[in-house]
Amino acid sequence: MEQWAGTIIYLVFLFAIIYFLMIRPQKKQQQKRQEMMDSLKVNDAVVTIGGIHGRIIKIKDDNVTLRIADKVEVDFEKSAISRICGKEK
């Protein structure tokens, strides 16, 4: 019986380590990314996951339209936005 108790304690301890080293930081990172996606606004300068720099000119549901050059507009999924670089003043 004591052997099982030691095994169970070991498994609980191992799960706690995995939770605090892997699962919890990943959840925080996902929450931070979701907050960034929710805060996107028109005129924000952004970079896509493909490395394309542009400025948001239109936001519709899960899509954004970026102006990447004069008279060049491209539609992207919101999930394709990697980061916000700055805002137009």
C-alpha cells in the first residue's frame, strides 16, 4: 500500500511541475495574444507572421485590410497579425 502512495505522490508532483513549467506560461501567452488581437484599431502599424509591414485601414470581424504601399491593399485574417509596431499620430 505504501508503494502506491509513493507513486501517486510522485505523479502529482510531476504533474505540478509540468503545469507550472509548460501549461501555465502557454496560457498566459495565449491570453496576451488575444488581448493584442482585440486591441487592433484602424491606423495601427502592424507586422504579419509572414513579415509584411503595413497599416490597418479596415477591420471586419476576423479580417483586416492592410495598406502595404501606395494604392496596394491586402486582406489578412486577424490571426495573421504578429505584432503592433506603432500608431499614427
